[in-house]
Amino acid sequence: MKPIILGSQSPRRKEIFSFFSLPFIQVPSHFEEESIHFLGDPQRYALMLAEKKAEVLSHQFPDNIVLTADTVVYCKDRIYNKPVDEEHAHVMLKELAGTWHSVFTAVAVRQMDSMVSDCEETKVYIRTLSDEQIALYHRSCHFLDKAAGYAIQNAGSMIIAKIEGCYYNVMGLPVGTTRALLLSFGIDLWDYLNPF
């Protein structure tokens, strides 16, 4: 079996994919994300990004199955992408603190001209945070490569009060959705669970 191309630079997606013994190679997609504009539908936006990333990589690896994903944070009709710097990350987290928001992760699986995709939503409630707590949080984690400048794992336990939906969706790769899409190509993740 040819290795799956995991079209992402994300160490979180690599970690989740490593739960399984499927051979894979992590390759970043060089699709220009800024070329896709948000038009009000966060699911459609995330799906377009994931699908375009898969399209670019499938030309580069025509014989392999390509899997890509894109995660966006959505709150009050706005998309929160990756912050440009710490100040931007601070502003975003302050806006999200004390409210519910949605995390959408779209996954696309493609081989040559055959592609399937889907999007999953998880709702996240972030605690009310002081400026000092936000600064302490950002000092404890890498945040510039994450939508809205936060992560659910590790120090995320200090800022997230509750979630509704898939934890791994917030990390960047919803496992149930990924399994369903790979089934379209004859791959069942249950067959590849790593033993202890």
C-alpha cells in the first residue's frame, strides 16, 4: 500500500494520524489560503480550503491517497484564523473568553479525480479570562500556528470550561469523520489501530 499523503504541517494532525499503523508521509500543501474569501458560511469556507489543498497535492502525488484538513474558529459571524502576532492572539482570546464559539474542521480525501469531504463542528466555551491569564496562557504554548491562537490540549485545560462535540476536531482532525471518508477508498481505521 502506498503511503497516504497527510497534507498538513500540523504536529497535532500528525499525532492523531499516528494513532493508527497506516503508512503516511506528512507533506505541506502550498495552496494560497488567502485566495479563498469567507462569505459567511464557516463550513463551506473550511471545506473549500481543505478541498483546494487536496487538489494541489493530488497533482503532486497522483498515485497516492491525499488527506487534507482545515480548522476554523467561528464566533458572532466572524472567522478567527491564525494570529499574526502575540497582540493579535491576545485580542482574539479576549473576545472569545466568556462565550461559546464553534470550531469547524473540514477533511478532504482525494485520489486522482475522486474526492470526498465533510466538515465537523464542535462547540467550545472558554472561561472568562483576565489580561494576565491570557498572557500567562500564551507564554505556556505555541499559539501562532493555531486558529484563534489557542489549543484545546495541554494548557488549554486552564482556559476551556466545556465542549460539545469531538475533542479531536478541536485539535485539528476529527477521527470519526476521517474514518468515514477513508472508508470511501476502502480503508477502515479500525483495521489499523496501533496495539499497546
